[in-house]
Amino acid sequence: MAIGGKTNEQILIETLEKRGLKQWWNPFQKNLLDEFSLGAICDALGKIGTNESLKILSQLAKARDVSRALKAKEAFKRIEERTNLSKS
């Protein structure tokens, strides 16, 4: 399904790029996603994401905030497992 020419996955990726990653050069960054919202987006990407999602999830997995990193790692792993199964 596409909304405004973008897939659901692309919309979720854009949201993570804008509000999921704390940018070191912007200490006054506002409107970061709360833990619940970030977890919901990572969970959704884990279910519907493709290789396109792996870049942002790997960046989140390196976050200093352990809870953010854990959710991203779980989603990354689910996407990899699903794509490897489809290749078999």
C-alpha cells in the first residue's frame, strides 16, 4: 500500500531518520520519538521491512541508549531472517 507515493516502510524509515536518531551535532534536538513509539516503529519494520530498512536499523542499533539499540537489533534480525528464508 502506498500513501502519497510512498510505501508504509518508506514513511517509517523517514520518521526514524528525522526523529529516531539523536544527532550529535544538534544537542538541542527536539521531538525525538519516545521509547514506546520507537519500539512500535521498529516492531512494524521487523514485520514489513525489507533490505531498505536495514541501514537505519543498524544505525539505531549502535545507539548509546540500550533500549533503543535493543529494539532496532531485534527488528534487524527479523528482517534478515525473513529475507534469508525467501532466498532459500
